[in-house]
Amino acid sequence: MEKIYAKAEEIVSRKIADEMILVPIRQRIGDLQNIYTLNEVAGRIWELLDGHRTLTRIRDNIISEFEISSEQAEKDLEEFLEKLKNSGAVREV
């Protein structure tokens, strides 16, 4: 889990209440159909993806901030990152 990811420059995010909203700002109008709403944990992961923290450090942050086991945190983090990679929201550093 020593990979490091950074947010794509084409994605802007805004925190509203306990949710994080991700919006692509690409040139095509059709891309606006892909607005993502993240729950509290996913939103926190998004905040921690800064291009400097390893996935291990992000996992450890999530474990310390939320009531979740190490195994579940790692599984959820990997699944969430796969979705972010597939949508072009993050890039590996």
C-alpha cells in the first residue's frame, strides 16, 4: 500500500454538511453528468489524497478517525481508489 495518489486537476470538490461533492471541470458539457457525492469516510479519504501521503498513512488516518478495522479500512480504500482511478479523478504520483 505504499502507492501515492494525487487528485486530478480536472476535478473540483466542495464540502457541504457531511458530504463531499466532486465535479469534473472538463470542457465537454456531457461531463457534468458525472457529479459524485461522497459520504463522510470517502470525503475524508479524498481530503487526504494530497500527492504526498502513502495509502498506508491514509488507511491509518481512517482507522484512527472512524470506528473501522484495519482490514476493512484497507479493503474500502482500495475499492474507492479503483473507482476514482477509473473515473479519472486521481492519478498515481
